Amino acid sequence: MSRGPDDQCFQVWQSNEALAEEMIPLLGRLYREYQVIPVIYGRPLAHQSVIRILKDHRFVRKVEGTELTVRDTFPLVKRLLELAPGPAEIDLGKLAVRFKREGASDPLAFLKQQLAPVVGRHDAEARKVQSPQDVVLYGFGRIGRLLARIIIETGDASQMRLRAIVVRGAGGDLEKRASLLRRDSVHGPFQGTIALDEDSNALIVNGHRVQVIYADSPSSIDYTDYGINDAIVVDNTGKWRDRDGLAQHLEARGVAKVLLTAPGKGDLKNIVMGINDDSVTDGDDIISAASCTTNAITPVLKVLNDRFGIEHGHVETVHSYTNDQNLIDNFHKAERRGRSAALNMVITETGAAKAVVKALPELDGKLTGNAIRVPTPNVSLAILNLTLASETDRAELNDYLRDISIHSSLGHQIDYVCSPEVVSSDFVGNRHAGIVDGEATIAEGRQIVLYVWYDNEYGYSCQVTRLVQRMACQKLIELPA
């Protein structure tokens, strides 16, 4: 009996599923043994399920207009292992699309040419690139716990090692700290294992020993007692935002640098990865990662200004509520934020528009901004209402931003989506700083309105992690060029 089209579709699916299963251990070897981060158009492939790998291949048709399956990438993965590559982030999707379009027939020769800078670099000398960077999280709230997840997840290839978390209190709450890391109402369960070492007051997270330190003062801690040296301390508390306050961390033994996960005040450098991270020097011992909103809008504003010029504009942020607000009406030192976050839209101020200028001085005096806090727990939306120096239309603007998201150095910062069905929850866990919603774009002559989604927790935490790597001088080469 001949098989119908339904049976044939299912056979193809099963075949691809089997190939993806065969690919998983190969991707794992690249990640663990060679410090290679395999991605497909920026989406990570290591530690992913079969279905996730198949979906990421399917995604390519949206950005390149061509189908890509595991049959296209699997031969490249196998050959890549034969080349003993050095540490890098390698986009297998872009390689496979290029291989098909060039009509190449020899995967090994193709990879040698495309990945020349890292081919054969997995030798004794290449393995001595750097010892892992010790990282300490000072504060273990929303951002701190997400940073812990990301650093643990990427530690093998990124050469970062989470060594300790610092919290207030007298101890006795190790199980509660572990539970908050293990379960998250927004981002779901932690993908790994967490065990408690109560005798040493430590968490064992995916095999990484993470010391839990209780302290009320940064300068009172001696990190060297725990074998921690030259650490980067990531301050997630927001308690200190100027140089004098954050310098207390540098008084602690074992600390080399400090990163603030909030807008810095005074002369602190506010760094948005992808925009002004080239201004970070070895001598910078305290810097700021700016805010989640600043990280979301600055890359988009930069590319718009580069191409069309920005004369002036207004940024309105529709922002999820945060711990800074009250669940029900109560006293709050800030105007309006004392009203119930779960029941109200709350107009409040944002310094994001002004903070953009610290990363993009050319926009000084050209932007205003405000914010509305809304009753959702995560994912925010920035509305950019801009007057450009030159005219454009919706198609040109969307094509430009889509191309930037795929083929520029800002691929980690700017994502692009064009669907009439997406809503805020669709972007939970998105690793980009901001996602342009092309379907909502308005453009008439020099007047444009852009809608930029951003996971104000996870996307921002990914930006912070990239900045930690930059401070540690451990940014991986990205291939193909």
C-alpha cells in the first residue's frame, strides 16, 4: 500500500527528530570540550531539547526566506569537531545557509575557509586562554537569580565562574534561597540540579559550588577566605549608585572590579553592550550596566540615527511592575508608586531617555521620556515616537531593522519580529536587549513610531552577563564574519 502525504510528512519529521537526537551529544562536545558556543541565528543550541533544535531550524525561514533543516547543519557539526576549533561563538545556521547558497560540496573545506581564525586552535596553548573569571553576586533578587542561571548555564564556554552570592541576614535560610533559584513564577523552573551543603553554607548548582555569604557591609567580607580572587562583584541591590558607595566593594579582599546593575550616578560610565562597550578599559574598576530600558532602546536609536538621523523624539515606556511598587495601596516615597501595582496603570518617571545620552552623546537634548507601569510581572514595551532628518517609509524602515538584527554586530542586542499575533508573554526569556515589532511600525515621511519589546528581567540580565565578559576581557570571537 502506498503511503499518503500525511504519512510522508510524519516520516520526514521522525527522520529529522532522529538526526537532532544524534546531533545533541556533538553539540555538547563542542560546548564542553572546545569552548565553542554553537548557535543558529543567535539562538543557542547547546543544552537544548530535540524540539527546540528543530524549531530553531524552522525559524531560519522567517529571517532568510529559505528552509533549513538538521540535514543541512548536521554534516557541518560533524566536520567541525574534526577541525579541533578554538573558543568561539559559531553560528551554524549562517554557515549552513551560506554553504547552500554558494553551492559548496565539501563541508570540511568550506569550514576551513569560513572558520580560519579558530581552526586547529584547540591545543595546549589555546586551552590556556585564561583561567575562569570569578564572579560574585551581591544581592540575590530578580536580577541576581537570573544572572546566576545564565552564568551557570554559560560558564563552561564563557569562562565565567559564579563563586558566591552575598545576602543580608544572619543565615539559616539556605533552603529558601535554593528554592527561589529553583522555581520562578515568570521564567519557569531552573534547568539543572541544586543541592545544599549546609555545613559549608553553600549551594551546589550543576556541579558548581556557590558560597552563600551573609553580610551587611561590602567592605567587611574577605572573599579570599573562600578561595575567591580578583573577582568581579555584580551589585544587584541598587543601594549604592555612585562611585563612593560602590567603592566599598573594592575594600574587600579578593575583589578587582564592580559592576552595578542600575543607572550609575556621577562620573560612572554607563555601558550598553554593543554600543559603547569599547570605552571600557582595564583601568575601569567600577562601571554601570545602565537600565533595562536604556539597553533596550539605545541600540535601536543608534542604528536609526546612523541611517536616517534623529532630530528629536519622545520615548514612552509601558513597563511591567517591579518590587519597588506596592501590591496594594500603601505609603511610598515616590509619587503614584504607592498605589496598587496589580490593579493600576501608574504613570511614573524614567531616566532612560536622558541615560541614552551617556552611551550616545550625539542624541543630547533630542529625547524626552516617561513611563507607565502596568499590571504585568515581566516584559515591557518602549514606544519610540521620532522625527527623522530624512524621509523613509514602513517597508524601508522594517527591512533595514530586520537586516540589522540578522547581519550586523548588534545581533545580540536587536531582535526583529513581524507577526500580527505576538503579545508580551511571547518574549519572556528573549535574550536580546530589545525586539522591534515590525507589524506595529508606523512611518510617514520623517515621522516614525517604533514599538520595541524587551524582557526587562532576562534580556537585561543577558546584557549584564555580556558586560561581565567584556570586563574580564573574555569576549569570544563570533563566526562566520
